[in-house]
Amino acid sequence: MKDDNQQKQSNLFAKYGSMVAQIAIPLLIAVYLGGWLDGKAGLKTPYITLSLIFLSLIGSFYKVYIQVSQDEKQ
């Protein structure tokens, strides 16, 4: 019985850990790429960085929402 509970906890940890990665990795890429593009464009205000951060957050949260919706159906 205890092994069953530990297995469920491990599965939840892996599932939620992957959700964190689905948000964090695109966000970090957006910050790095946006900063580089802003530098290449010579912008003083980081418009490209902010736009990429916003788009990556929308995409990431949508992906997590779809994943959670599918998990609830199961």
C-alpha cells in the first residue's frame, strides 16, 4: 500500500515538474532571444523582449491548460 502511494506521488511530481518546465524553458528562451534581438535592432526599450515573453506565456499556459483538461477527463 505504501509503495502505491509513493508511486502516485512520484507521478504527480513528474507531471507538475514537466508543467513547470513547459513554462520556464520557453520563458527563458524568450528573454534571451528578445534581449539579443533588441540589441541587434538597437532598441533602448525592450519591446521585442516583452512581446516574446508575453507570447511565450500565452503559449505555455495554453499548453498547460490543455494538458490539465485532458488529465481531468481521464
